Amino acid sequence: MINLRRLSFLALLLVLASDALAGVLPEDRSDVLYHLYDGGGVEIDGPSILVRKKAGKSLSFVGNYYVDMISSASIDVITTASPYTEERTQWSLGMDYLRGNTTMRINYVSSTESDYDASTISFSVSQDMFGDLTTLTLGYALGDDLVGRSDDPTFEANLDKQTYSIGLTQILTKNMISTVNFETITDEGFLNNPYRSVRYVDASSAVGYSFEPELYPNTRTSNALGIRARYFLPYRAAIEGEYRYFKDTWDIKGHTAALTYIHPWRDFTFTGKLRFHDQTGAHFYRDIFPGSEATNFRGRDKELSPLQSTTFQLKASYEFLSDDGNSWGFLKKGKVTASVSMLSIDYDDFSDLTAGAPLGQEPLYSLDADIFQVFFSFWY
Amino acid sequence: MMMSNRSTGRILPALLVLLGLSACGPIEPWVKPYERDKLADPIMALDTDAVSTSYMQHVYEAREGARGGEGAAGGGCGCN
């Protein structure tokens, strides 16, 4: 069934690619970014370097190198395990091929951790239509993950992921552009976290509960529909609204909405963004189970709990080199950007066990994190 | 027979809409190229900084139960 669906989707990609009529390749550009996440006992930082360069009139190549250096003493870790440090390295290579109004893309991503290897290959085709007012994009990605355990070299499990996406970008008026994206993701394989545990009532324990390994279903399929629209205000500034509806076979339903305001001033551009996310919990999620192995599937990952998250982001960019002919050697334009995001997550059904309160009276956990980004961008 | 009538009832309006659309001829761009100066302003770019956008998407994917539908893909796990 899946193979038939994959074949028909690839056939549709090829039909679209063959219907070529003049699109534009992405600009030659490099970005050097430093990121820092600090919150909930977790600190993650590292670089991300992205380089994009055209080769001739119809090809553009892109490469990205990204590192997460993780130091974790999160609530999950300190409840049932020991703090740890870890490094994740990711690199990707991609190519865009432009033929008439059609752009075909291929991209390969590889991510490595001491206990988790992931590789994804993705294809997409975009077609500009109706005097370039409309761009239709179809995409497919195939991921192959290998899950391990740092405390058990013999443990090895597979996870396969397939992503189908369709997107439509539409110029609506002289002042407004919008985009609609629909994405279906199917997972098959080992989906739980090998280190995390669930909590169950245990009268023989002094605290009234014990822990046992979590057990997730082996499959998950999710659908997400996202809509965005950006509007040029009567003065030189823009406002953007976005909304996403999410639903999966684990009974998680999510609503995500965001409002962004962009205001340029001289060589600066200031951006403010407010994002809100609300979700229900997975059907096999419990903060505490009534007994050991009480249900077929069980999980206590706080990401699967009903929750609300709010993010407020402020971003400022300064263009220190303008595209006005006064270039620095081969560089045409340069920009530096700094961004701070304040993330706050309230969990509706995940208790804070570190508080030491008696069973049934534990306070609910909440998380506050600061996310910093600084990056230099160069056009050539 | 009832099914046939119901099917005809659904198909006929659809055919009429298609015929109506085909009578309009090719769709003309309602925003002409010379009217797109504001849309070409960098502040109207939907994804100005891909390197930053994909990082934030990764942050959210690791901490929320929802994923996808945002038009650009993250990668890897990094969520243990």
C-alpha cells in the first residue's frame, strides 16, 4: 500500500518536472551562525555554517555543517538517570536544478551522535505558474535512523521515516503573499527513547511509585496543514500571520499560531514574533500508571503530554555592506543578525518529581528557556 | 437508479463549473510584474534566513509533539 502510494507520488513529481516552461535559483550566500539554548537544566550550543553557490545558469549547490554540544541535567535525566554531555554533528549536501519554470531539488542529510545515527534523502519539484503568481511544490523524503544505547553496545534498533509534502505559494495582491503546506509523515520502527521510563503506582516502594522502561507503538503517522500570509503595511513594514493544525495516529492534536512584525530602519531590520502552541497528549501517555505494565503501550515523555508553549522572539539585523556597487572584493552584501527567544512551556499532565512532594500532590512541571542566535550572512 | 440520479446531481454542477472556467480562457496574472515592487522588498521574503529558521524548527520539534507543515525541513534527532 505504502509502495503504491510512494510510486504514484514519484510519478506525479516526474510529470510535474517534465512540464517545463523562467524560475530563479536561490542567491549565492553563506551564513555562519552560533546558537545557544539554555533552559530546564539543558544547555545546547554550537555552530551552523551554510554555503550556497551557483554553477552555471541552471545549477546551485548547498552545503550545511551543524553541531549541537549538549550538556543535560534535564528533569527526565535527573529523575531516573545521571547528567551527561553529548555532541551531535550534522552535515547536508544539496543541489537545485532549474529548467524553465521548474526547479528540482535533491538533498542528503546525515546526523551522528554516539547513540543515534540518522540519514535522510529528499527530493522536491517546484513549478512557477500563472505569470509567476503561483508556485507549486511537491516533495518526498526518506529517512533511515539507527538507534543505539550508550550503556549497551549490543542494542541496535531501526527507524524508517517517509515524508510527503505539497506546498502552494500564492501572490494574492500587490501587498500580500501567502503559502499553504500540507505534510504527511510516517514512522515505522523503534520510536521510544531507550533511556526514558514511565512511572507506576508501587505500594512496596517508599515513595509510592517505581519506574519501568517506556514502550511506544512501532508506527506513527502525522498530518500537518500550515498556512502563512505576509502583508506589506501602508508604510514600509510587514506583518505575518501563521497557523498550523496537526493531528497524528497517537491522538495528539495541535494548534500552532504566530504573529510576526518586521520593521526596517536605515540599515537595520527589527523583527518581533509571538508564537503559541497548544496540544493534547498521546493516548498512551500517563504521568503515572496504575500498575506495572498496566497498558499495551506506555510513555511519560513530557513532549507527549498535553502542553502549551509560548515563545517571544526579538531579532535585529544590521546590513554592514550594502549591494550598491561598493563591494569588498568578491563580496556584494554583508549582514549581521542577533536574535533572542524566550520559550515557556506549561505541561498539563507532567509532575515535577524533584519537588519531593508526596504522591498525588506533586506540582506540575514547567520549563523556561532562552534561545540565542548570532549569525553573519554574506552574499557574493 | 437513486444512486445514478445522485451521482448525476453531483457531477453535473462540477462539469458546469469546469465548462465555465474553460470559457474564461487562460488565467491572466492579476498582479502584473511591474506591480510587484513591494513584494520584491526583502522584508516580504517568506524565509529570509534559512539557517536560522531550520534551527528554530529543530528546537520546537524536539520539545513539542507536533511536526511538519511549515514548508522547510529540519533534520536528525538530537532529542535524547
